[in-house]
Amino acid sequence: MPTQEIETRLVVHDAFNFGKRVFVPYIHKQLSPGEGQPKSIIDMLELKSAEEYESLGRDGWGIPTLPVDSVTSRSSCFGGEGLSEVSNVGMSENDGLDLIVIPGSVFDVHMGRVGHGKGFYDFFLQRYKENDDRGPRNGMPFLVGFALNEQILSSDQTVPRDASDWQLDALISGHGKLLPAPKSTQIP
């Protein structure tokens, strides 16, 4: 199994080539986590260019990481600049995300995923939902996973899930095959 995240460099470059805004995760400690909340959370902060993406340092997972001294001046997907706390931040019509590439270590064909055990993305998506009620999907972005073929369970297997886990809208396999979510979005 892989020990790092799947490379998304070409996706980032294509997004910039198509004039899209690109946001990347930034992990930080909450100043005052509430009861039952994680100590560290992610925010999605905007990149300025594909060239900037190429210049970013890598963390222990091989993920391009923003320099700490640049965080306060970056646009947040929640609106405004810099890091947000968990409370409602009031997203405007121009804020938010259209698509999120969700990492994982194991996926199933029912669009379930197991992350790396920290709950960063599940907690981020819950915060996002609480802060954005726009659109037919309540403003929620399209969630897609990228997986090596070895990371996808056979069709008769499912990953363990609970109420805090978010289901993907699609999964792209290592062979480039698009696996859309089943018509029923219920967790099996």
C-alpha cells in the first residue's frame, strides 16, 4: 500500500489552465476546541498560481504545504482571509468550493472511504455544511476520491462507516476509470 497521498499535480495545473480558483488544505491547531472537537483541523486556502504550487514544501505525507507566514494573507474557502475557527463564518455567494479531491487509504465501490484516522476531511465537510446553505446540494462541493486499484475493495466489501463519515460522489481508479456513486446515496 502507498505511504503517501496520490499525486494531484496535473489536476492543479489543469484547474489553473481553465481559470479555476484552487484551494489546498492547511492543517492547524484550533485556539479553543469545543468539547468533542479535534485539536487540529483543516482549512482550505487559495493558491495563487501553478508556479506557486510547484514551489511549496512537502509535509510527511508528501502533500504540498503552504508556508506558515503566508497563511493570514490567503483567501479562505469560507470567505475572508486566513484561518477560520469552527463557528459559523457566513459564506457569501462567491465563497465556497465546487469540487474537493478527498484522500483516503481504502475505498469501496459504494463511495465509502477510510482516511488516515484523524477525521480532518469529515470534520471539515461538517463545518462546510453548517456554514453554507446555498444551492440544490446545500452548496456542498462534489466529492471525488483518487485511488490506486489496490486501494479499492471488491464489490462485495465495504469500509466501516458511521454517521460522521461522508460519502463520495465519484471515485477515479488508478486505471483512470470513473466510478460514479450509485443512484441511492444511502450507506449500505
